[in-house]
Amino acid sequence: MLYGLSILYHQVSRVELLDEVQVRAVNIANENNLTELPTLIFEFICTGKYVFSCHLLLVYVYSWIKSSTLMEGI
């Protein structure tokens, strides 16, 4: 049912796919220490009480991707 809640309460405002070179550029520009691997970034429009549920949605999606055949060979 988490998927149904995501439709009702969360709006994805941006999705970005960064390769390791772009992550390195972010690290240099912002003095971060992110792991320099291809990275998928989601930005949600959610406030207040929905912030935690946005986090749960990403954990759910991540666990689904890790358990599926989408990750084979990576």
C-alpha cells in the first residue's frame, strides 16, 4: 500500500542521474565526501508530516530495486 500513498501524498519534482564524474564535481564544488559512483537523486515536494513518509518511500523503492533483476550485472 505504500505505492498508493505515494500517489496521494508525494510529488516527485526532480530526478537526476549522476555519473561518477558529476559526483566528483559535486564533491569539489561543495566540499562533500560523497561516494563517487553513479547516483540516482530524487527530489520530492513534501513538507512537515510527509517528510518521513518520503523517506520511507525511497527505502521501499531502493529495497525493491536491490531485490529485482534490474541490478543484475551491476
